[in-house]
Amino acid sequence: TLRTFGTKSRQPSHRRCVPGRYLNPQAAGLSNLKTLGAQPRQSLESFAPKGRGQRRPIIKNRVIPLDLFGHEDPEEYAARRHRELYEETEKITYPSHEALAEAIRSCSRCPLRKEGGLGPVLSTGPSDSPLMIVGEGPGGVEDDYGGPLVGPSGQLLDKALLSVGITRDHVYVTNIVKCRPRGNRTPTMEEGRFCGSIWLAAEIALVKPKVIVGLGKVALRFFLGHEAGIIRSRGHWIDYHGIPVMPTFHPAYLLRQSGRSLVDAKWQVYYDLLAAKEKAAALSPQWVWKSETMPNLLENLTEERKRRHEGNHMSSLQ
Ligand code: URA
């Protein structure tokens, strides 16, 4: 089956990565290391509290660690906001997938909704699947058809899933942000955190996956709650409120590679997906992972596509 995914040669050194090694800095007791001489990073500045001499914030009887100048570490701050948003939004639960889909369709809470796409792109796959795959945000084909990861990246994902014995109709696939960012740009961390904390959190509460696979750095940063690089983080389990998350490369990254780095990256994705499937299968031994024939996703989305182009998705916004 590996052949279908196009990998031919050796198994690289990352095989030694131990699934189960958690990359959660707080769990590892490393949460304060970044404060030593670290400058706030550019994209987090808007999240970081500004100004000097603030009072030490006390949240739920927990004293927030501040540096010598009274500033909270920006990454700590971002992670704290992430936790708070999660706690706030977790209370909004939806009785069914249809109710959640309706709520997502009528969302216009952030500027992404007006960036020119046809409307929120929801999910594919069974909502009782033990494995959830989370991409970044819809691209052009996804916006056209109304399903996540059905364009070129999605086709490569399907091959990668098949290489570990999964057909796409047996996993739940969704995105961090639901609306297409203009010109296929990568969603910012703030956009990911905002949309993900509302809608992805609600999806996770409904689907209750045993394992999540996060594709690319937008997903990685959402689940981790702060900035991190995908090259170093992939293959290491993250704990997202009790759910193990395996970050791996986004298929779009593979599509940009060639030669040896492409072969290596494909092996890495293969082992990440395999680790995720094995963990999910151990927790849900009765789950069937594969259909006899490959599902035709685009055909299955014909109705949804028609609805989007007719503008029905807009009616709930008016
Ligand atoms: N299409 C999606 O739906 N998600 C991605 O992450 C990329 C393309």
C-alpha cells in the first residue's frame, strides 16, 4: 500500500520519535523558559498586554507569572486566552450535527465571512468517527464544492490515508477556519484561534474523537495554544483537553517539496498517520476503517455545491 502514496526509499531517522511523547511545554515544566530574554514575536503582539506597571492579574485564584517589568509572557498570555475561550465556548453544545451546521452557516462573527468566499465550508465523514483530521481552511475547490480538503491537497491526503488503510468516508474531516481566506492566504493565528475556539471546539464536543490529526502549522498552533514550528513539532503528541493530537505536515507542504525532501516528508506523514490510526483503533476496536471502493467526494458534494452557488447558504444570514 505504501506504493500508492508514492514513497519508495528508506525510513528516515524520525522513526525514532516516540509516539506518546507530549510536546506540551507546561506538562514538561518548561512554560517559563521562553521568558528568559525572549522578545514578543510579531504576530502575537496584538494579543500581548501592552504598557508597563500593570497590576498582577489574578484569574480564578491563579497568579499569572509576570516578568521583571510586569509583563506577562506573550505565549503564556496567548495560551491562557486559548484556555479561557475554550472554557467559555465549551458550554455551547449542539444536540446534532445538523444543528451545529446550521449555526456555522449563519455565523458572521469575523471578517473572514466577508472575504469573498461562498460561505462556511463544513465537514465530511461520519460524526461518530474516532479519528478527526483537521486542516487549515478552505481553498478555492473547497469553497466551490462546500467540503473540506477536496482539492489537490485533499487528494494527496486521501492517498496518504489509504497508505495506512483508511478511506476518507471513515474519518471526520474539517478545518480550523470555516471560511475561505481571500486569495488562499494562510489564516493567521488569531483567525485560527477565534474560529477554532467557537466552531471547531463545538465540533470536537459533538464528535468526541478519540484522536485528532492536525495538518500543518495553523492546526498545530491552535491545538498547542502558542506559536511553534511544524518541522520540529510533527510526530510528537499534543494533549488537547484530554484528546491526543498528532501534528503532521499539511499535504500542501508535500506538494511544494521534491526529490529527497519529498520522500522524507511522505515517510514522516505516513508514520504520523499510522501512529494516529493505531491509537484510535486501540481506543475504538470495533471501528471499520476502510470501504471496498474509494468514495467520490466531489460527486457526494454535488447538492451542497448547487446550494452554495444558488446562494441558499446566505438566507440564514439575512
Ligand atoms: N483545503 C482545506 O479544506 N483545508 C486545507 O487545509 C487546505 C485546503
